[in-house]
Amino acid sequence: MPEEQRDNLVHITIDDIPVAVLPGTLVWQAARQIGIEIPYYCYHPKMPPLGACRMCFVEVEKMPKPPQTSCTTVVSEGMIVHTRTERVLKARRGVLEFLLINHPLDCPICDKGGECDLQDFTLRHGPGGTRFDLFKRHFPKPVPMSNDILLDRERCIHCQRCTRFCAEISMDNGLVMINRGFRMEVGTAPNHVFDSIFSGNTVEICPVGALTAATFRFKTRPWELKHTPSVCNNCSVGCNARIDVRVDRVTRLMSRTNDAIDDGWLCNRGRWEFGFVNENRLRTPLIRRNGQLQPAGWDEAFLFIARRLTETLKTHGPQAIGGIGSTRITNEESYLFQKLLRDVLGTPNIDHHHGFFPGPRDPLTGRPWMMTNSIADIEKASHIALIAADPYQRQPILDLRIKKAMRQGAHIYIVNAHKTELDRFAASKITIPENGAGMAAKLLLKAALQNDKVDASQYSDLYTQLQSQEKELKEAETTFGLEVATQLQFLANEIVGAKGAIILYDEMATLAPGCQNLAVDVQALAVVTNNIDRPGAGVGPLFEDANSLGARDMGVLPDALPSYQRVQEQGMSYSEMLSSSQIEALYVVGANPARHVEGPELLSTLEFLIVQDVTLTETAQQADVVLPAVTFAEKEGSMTNVDHHVQAIRRALRPLPGAKADWEIFVELAKHLGHKWSYCGPQDVLREIAQTNPFYASLSWETLGLQGVRTEEHIGEDAAHV
Amino acid sequence: MLSSEHAIVVYCKEYTMSFDIIKGMATTLKNMGRKPSTVSFPEQERELPPRFRGRHVLHRYENGLERCVACYLCAGACPADVIYIEAEENTAEHRVSPGERYARVFDMNLLRCIFCGYCQAACPTGAITLEHEYKLVAFSPEELIYHKEQLLEPLGQATVGTNADWYEPPPADAAQPVPQESHVFDGFEATAASVGMGDLPTERPILLANEEQDEDRRKLAGEDDSHL
């Protein structure tokens, strides 16, 4: 009845069950919503429908007689769908029979056995036996597609999921379909290797064992694995992953869909680079005796550290102690680390390795340094400018999101001294000289302020500042050359008039000589062109590591307390602690500063070095005490990704015997130093953080759930919660 | 005095006996003359029925290759979590089994094993069977975790084991399939599953009607010299 259907949903009937779905939904998706399984091979929810495999047949009344493929049929009002009629069941059996004709009898030796769509659908929908008594066709196998992927041509059922992923989603050096008809095969372009960083996704979406991962080859069977939902720890995007563990080793990570962050994909780094969990782990604390690091017990180590630190406090005072935090430990652990250093030891010297940001907050907007837009917002942008950023190398899944935006019409502008993977998609690639990003940002800002549409009178301070640097700017223009200068001008004008411009720069680019003001200038550029706080617009740094932003939020900074409040006493920064002779004792957690000092060794004036890490790094080799910590797969906690999604990591493995979680070590150490903290676990610490930090207000372990929560700063009681 | 059908009263000096007691004593007397079924182990050993389920053995083919392809089906079927397998790739230099993979590690915790035979039933190549060895002793639990070397039949021996007793023998005119060492898996070569228990016919006429479809097989077998 017309008056009942005032909502904008489409009402259809599947197998006599009524269901209401959004317009534009496919019949297959509607059936899945009510729990009806329709077997399918070529369809994938994140890719446009194809209809090649002919597996997802359903009968639709009042449509042409043969069954329709439900993955290409869009729902329409009043549609009546049958998924279990005689004709549909016969069609499914027939399709499976055809697929099994040439499919090799490889189940016992195929890696996919146990999680194979062909096995599962044949069992549930297939013919009981075969009528084929001829010889199956054979190809030499396996064929390496790259160092990581092996192709088995006999098993391939030509669903084209892999080739469509490479063509439509990842758009780089991928797999293609070669030939037609019965000669069709999956392959790469001649003399090309499938060396995309997203190649692991094709292994995951292949419904049979045609594409298999070389790192996972023959390791285990799916039924022996234990699955734990967690988050990847290898870059700041924080893609949701599922850690698969056999007995006590991590065998692989699979993707777990989070539409707000990773869109269902995972890059190869996340999928296969977890060697640090399984190998080369520290198993006992080490104490340096007679110049050699020797195994010791935990109590011994704690007493030793407590004694030495108390001595240093007495003789040199708290200023002589410094702490270097980690960008890869959880929020709770970073919070306890700074609490240990500030409250227990009384030192203000705490920092971690990060890009150059003047002050904890941006002087122009008063916000802390982070992306103002969400990752999902990238899809809504009309212009995406990457300044000294190469997401393909550093934050790969963002590269996929940018390509998705591009497919919806966004223009990409790249300002970089080197080649990047997105160059060939860029509307304009502006090649600046090495370390020229700082000057390029200033030139962009100047051009933007000079644009007619921008009201420069509002930003007179900025303008005067730029005027005072007129000489340097002119020099830069000459060094860059006329062409580059014009391109920068053009880009600035584009950003001004853009429907929504997202400007991203790499955090570490601010450390290059001459780029100290990169962050300030890019942020100012976004502000003057009104590209903040609008859908599809934003600006921000692309952080380096899994919890870089969390470390900043938790106050592992010399000039900021947790939630970016002003410190009472400014502490020494990362590079200062490594070069000042004032520091007598240094506590390094999950970091490797030995890579960032000039010589091979840390300061000789350093008397006491504590290193807490999972493996014996270069810094740990010089330490006086080494404490073994556990990896992200062995503990629980929360981590904050680049657009401020706070996500829960969960324990997939039992903690390595002999190693402890970082938060446990901090609590023990505080106890030995006279402060008894009463935390039972990371959940308790999170509760305390939620009470004191506006960015984490109202968060608890339960609310983090499986998809995390994106939070913004709560200003006052009634600020809106995102 | 009344007497029922069951109770025949026997007058005796001390007590009365019912028929059931007499039946029991008759059984005892009957068996007194018989030979006992006790087997005085270890001097004598009981003769075992052919399908007796004792300790497992991993079998080989006649050309020395191991049958086990580390498919994990026995480990998956086992109700007691007895078997631990790690698979490894066969290379041209080091070929252990026909096909792509072999079992580098094959550990069985015989303390957990209930000798049900599910692993033998699950194995697609007839690699693992339960044979007649039952004298399993050790001084420590670690010794009863049998590794592959202890389970594998020695080089030179290639038997089918008790699979011959559990399953139909192959037809008389079928040759024992000899696995080839190529990478090609064909109907009459020892693929993981097509070998089965040795009961598939190995010679089959080629029924192809379409020459073009047979192109790959001809090329690989070297019969097709159209490129010359």
C-alpha cells in the first residue's frame, strides 16, 4: 500500500521472506542480509559486479525465463526471487560440474583446502559425483608470479577476481587475463612481475588455491589455526587484521573489513611481515657485567634499575634522567611511561622519534597536529595534494583510498623530489629539488594568499611573515625553475577553488633540512583556502608508525602533557637527549636511537642505559640493562591510527615465556621505586585515560569493540562526539 | 511335598542345592578339562586378526618415494590430537614424495592415541596404516612421541600394509601405480588422490574426440612435434 511505503527502501521477497533494502542493492546482497546463502565466485562486494562465473543464479518472477545472476541484478520494488527452485538447483549443480571437470585432484596438497569456496559450495550445492572419465588438462605448475605469489593454472576457475582487483582497485603492475575461451589464463604482462605491495589481497580473494602465498606455502591447514581479531602494527593506517596463529607461531595476517579505514584490504607488509614476532626474541632480562650482557632474573633487573636510578636522582637530580618512548607500544603503555618519568622520577625529559612540529598545537588553529579529515573523507575530496608524501611506500592502504577517490573524479597533485607510484595518475606532478618541500609549501601559501578569492586581510600576520622571507622565496623560485614555480602557482589556485581539497604531507619530511616550517605552512595553506572542517577537505601529517599519534596524545613529548596541555617545565627533546652531556641515565622503550646518532655508539657520558625491546637492537647491544618486552600480538591495549581511530589490539599468542608486557614492566618498576599503582590491566589504564584525556573521553574497552572508534577532542561538556 | 519345575531338591547331608548352582558347577567342570586361553606372553604371542590396529607405519612406493604428502588429513581426522605435521616443498635435488610436498616433521604422540584408525581411513594416498606392532614401552613419556624415522618403513620395503585387509584388492590386471617424478599430475600417475589404495585401473584408453583439447598433454608427453 502506498501509504505504508514512506521510507526510501525497496521491498522485495526472497523465498517468501520479505526484506527491505536500500535502492541500488544487488539481489545477492539482499539475500545475504536475511541469511540466505547464494554461492558465488566472481562477485566481490568492493568491486563492480561482473556476472562471469554464472554461479549465483536465482529465478526472478516476471523476468526472462533463464535464471538471473543475483550479483548483477539490482533490486526493484515488488521483486519476487526464488533461490531454491528445481531449475536454480540444477543450474548450480551444472556450473559446479563444469568447473570440476578440469580442476585437478589437488585438495590434499593445495593450501586452500579447508577454506576453499569450491570445496564448500560443491559440498553444499554440487553434484554428488562426476561423469567425466577423460583426461584433465595439465599445465606446469606452480608458476611464480612474484617473490610472494605462486599461480597454479590448473586450479584457476577464471573468476577474474584477481585481475579485476588489479585493474580496478590497486591499479599497479598486476595480473591480467590472457587469451580467450578455453585458452584463457591468468598472467602478468610480458617480462613483468606481480610485485605490487597489494598482491596478498589476490591470494585472499581467490576462491580456490590458484593463487597462493609463498610465505604461507605448506605451513598449516586452516582448521589448525586460531583466529584473533586485531590491528596491524606496521604503519600508521592501522588496518584491521585477523591474526592466524598455529600453536605458538604467527602464520599470517588476513584482512578484516573496516570500511572506515582499510576498506577490506591489507598490504603485503601487514600480511607477511611479522617475522619480528616469531624470531630473534629476547627471552630474559640482560644485565651488563664485566662488559658483557648476561642473562638475569626479573627481580634482579628491577632491583638493579631501581638502585641505579635512585642513585642518579640523588647525585644529579631528575634533570639527568631521560626517557625515549615508542611509536609502536599501546596508548596505555605510553601513558604509564610518561607517568613513570614525570610522577615517579620527576623528570621532564621525555620524547619519542617524530617529525618536527613546533609546539604541541598548531599556532594558527590551536589544534594538535593530526589529520583533520577522516580516511573515509578522502573519497569525497575533489583535489588531493601530496606534499613530500609517498603513501604507496609508507601507508599503502591510503594509496588505495586515494585511487578510489580518483575513480570518483578527484584530481591528484604530487609535490615530491622523487618518483612516486601515484605519479602516473597525477593531474600534475611537481618535481622539486631534494629537501625543497619546505620552500614549496611556502610558495604555495604565498600564491594562495595572493589569490583573489582569499581574504588576505584576515591573515595579515601570515602575510607579514611571508613578506619578511621574500628574499628566500625569490631564491627558491629561481632554484626550482620557472616551470615548477608556475606549477606550484597553478596548484595553489586549484586548491583555493576546490570543492574539497585534502593536503597531506609525510611526518618525517619535516625533519629534512629547511623543512622545519613545513607543517605550519601546509596547515596555514589549508586554513586560508578554507579546507578545514568541511566534508571532503582536510590537512594533516601522515604519521610514521602504528601508534605515533597515540604517543603524542599520551604526552610522550617534552613540551606537552597528555592531551597536549602545557608542561610546567620544558624537557629535552629526542635529539637533545642523545647529544647532551647532562643526561646520565636514559630509559629507551621500543625505539632504536642508535640509528640516529652520528657515531656507532650513544653518548659516552651516558652512565646508565636501560633498553626495553622485543629483540636485541643496536641500542640494546650498548645497554646496561635490557628488558624483554612482548609484541603487539601478545598483549592487549589500544592504538590510535593516523586519523584518530582508537582501536583495540588483542592477544593472539601467549606472551613469550620470560618476556613481559610493557605496561607490566612499568607498573613493577614504579613499585620498586616506591609508587604503588593499582592497575590490574590495560583496561584499567584506559579507564583512567578516558577520565583525564578529552580525546579519549567516554572510551572503554567495550566501546572499542571490533571496529574501533574515531574520536576528536571534546571541548567542554556538550561537544559533539564523532 | 510340592516341587516346582525349577527346584529339584537334592537331599544331602549338609545343605540343599538349586538347579542354578548345579549349572554353574557343570560349567566349571566342563572347562576344567579344556585348554586355557591364556597366552603366556612373552614366550608366546597371541595370533592377531588381520585388521588388528597396532602401531602406525608410514609406507613407501615401490620406487622408494614416501607415500605421505603431508596433507594434514590424518591430523585433522584424529579425535585425540595425536599427529603433528610440518610440510616442506619437494625440490629436484631432494625429492621425498611424488608431488609438490612431503612431511618434513611427522610426530605422533602415542600416549594420546586411541588407535581408532581414523587416520588410516582419512589418508588419500594410503600412507599411514595401523599395523600389528603393539609392544610399545618406554621409560619416559618423551620416548613415546614417535618421529617420522621411527614410523617410516625402511628404504627397500614398500608395502601396502593393512590397507590390503581393509579394502578390496586392485583388479588382477592393474599394475601397481608407479609414481613419476615429474611435476605433471596425470590420471595414471601418482597424484595425491588418484593413487588411492592402489585400486584404480592404471591403463586407460584415450577417449578424446577433440584433438585440440589434447594439445597440452601431447606437448608435455613429447608426442606433439608440430613446432618442429
